[in-house]
Amino acid sequence: MKAKAILQSGKLFAALGAASATTAHADDKQAPPREFAAKVHYCTTCHGVSGQGFRGFYPIPRLAGQQPDYMKNQLLAFTQKRRTNTIMFSVAHVLSPEMLSALSSHFNKLDPKPLGGGPARLASEGKTIFTQGVSATNVPACATCHGDTAAGNGEIPRLAGQLSDYVVAKLANWDKERGQIASQPDASALMEPIAHGLTPDQIKAVAAYVSTLE
Ligand code: HEC
Ligand code: HEC
């Protein structure tokens, strides 16, 4: 399958895979990197005390329960400018590899209630899109990659409990923010045709649905 091929053949995947294979067990036992607690505190000033996300001037995404490999890859993507965001570039480019792993593992273990936020009346249409896709426009079911419970897997993110307005903004701006270095294709390429294939109303519906999942 194309999805698997991109994820498994990418150099980045290989590098991350190798790194997590050797550190996966070490993460829990090793002493946290210096300044770890202060760094977590810093992240939570924007992402919420339990990593539940924050709805302010613009939506700040939930990190709680996020897949560690996805999170590490996004932090590297901000640093390398494969993914554009000026705030997160400043935050991420100073983080050491040990800190990236420790932070990703820390937020993965948190499980606060979702903030939700999408209109409840859209959730059932959103569920249909999530579980069945949109056959008229060849959009595959989100569940095939993100999982039946939207928990994600590896470099595929958890969507469960993600802020609906954040999801809407990411899907609407996919091309302008992700995969910005043509010579360094990454997992964002898998989502590009999917984000494109959804109408604004379908995006709102699927975002409302995933925002309620625990
Ligand atoms: C000043 C506010 C601020 C701080 C501090 C901050 N972030 Fe962020 N973060 C954001 C915003 C805003 C976004 C959304 C970027 C976008 O829309 O693409 C974001 C996005 C992210 C994402 C991408 C999430 C996803 O679902 O793709 C990760 C991962 C992340 N931040 C991790 C961290 C970590 C780890 C720290 C602490 C070291 C941190 N952030 C500190 C504001 C902040
Ligand atoms: C072929 C596999 C695949 C399918 C099907 C798929 N996704 Fe994704 N999705 C991914 C991957 C891989 C990423 C991570 C992209 C990256 O690294 O930038 C992602 C990322 C996302 C993000 C960004 C999350 C964040 O925290 O920033 C959203 C939102 C999303 N997908 C929504 C959907 C929706 C809605 C559907 C169904 C209509 C869907 N996806 C179907 C593979 C898939």
C-alpha cells in the first residue's frame, strides 16, 4: 500500500524508527534531561496544564495522548521548516534529541478530558466520513490510518480529543504549512490529497466528531 511504502521507505522514518527502538525502554528508566521539568512547564503555558490544548486567539493543539513518533517528527519538521509555524520554530529548534524524546513520552502519557468544541449536530456526519470516507471524491476512511478510535499509530497522529478549530485550520491550510521542502518529502504527503478532497463543510463535520472522542 502506498501509505505504508512512504512511511516505511522514508529516510526520516528509518532514522526515527532506529532512534525509538534503542531508546524506547531507556526513556522510562533514564534520568530526565536537565531542565526537563522547566521545559514541560513552558510547553504547558500554551498547550494547557495537562496538555489538553487551549482555545485563545488561535487554537493551540492538544498534546495529551499524542503518538511519540508523530510528535518527535513534527518538532523536527518545525525546526527544519518542513512544517511552517514561527512560534513552534522558536520553541523546537533549541530542543536536544534527548529532550524531544522525553517530552514526547511525557505528553503521550497524559489523558485529560477532551476540550471538544465542534458543533454537536455535525458529529454524526463526521462519524460517517471518519469511518467510511467520501466515495464520490475518493477520500478514504480516516479510520484506516488514524485507527477506529482515532488513537493514531507511529507517525500517524492521534486525532481523538483534538480541538475542532485546530483540526479545521490544519486541513484547510495543509499545502501552505506541511511538506514545505520538496527535496525532503515526509508523511505529510499522505494527507495532502485527503485534505484537498474534503469540502469546508465536511472538514467541519469530521473535526467536530474527532474532538469529542476520548
Ligand atoms: C507560545 C506558545 C507555545 C509554546 C510555549 C509551545 N507551543 Fe507547541 N504549539 C503552539 C501552537 C500555536 C501550535 C500550533 C501550530 C500550528 O497551528 O501549526 C503548536 C503546535 C505544537 C505541536 C504540533 C501538534 C500537532 O498536533 O501537530 C507540537 C508537537 C508542539 N506544539 C509541542 C510543543 C512542546 C513540546 C512545547 C514545549 C517545549 C511547546 N509546544 C511549546 C504554541 C506553543
Ligand atoms: C493514508 C493514511 C491516512 C488517511 C486515510 C488519513 N490520514 Fe490524516 N494523517 C496521516 C498522516 C501520515 C498524518 C501526519 C502528517 C504529517 O506528518 O504532517 C496525518 C495527519 C492528519 C492531521 C493533522 C493532525 C495534527 O495534529 O496536526 C489531521 C487533522 C488529519 N490527518 C485528519 C484526517 C482526516 C479527517 C482523515 C479522513 C478524512 C484522514 N486524516 C485520513 C495519514 C492519513
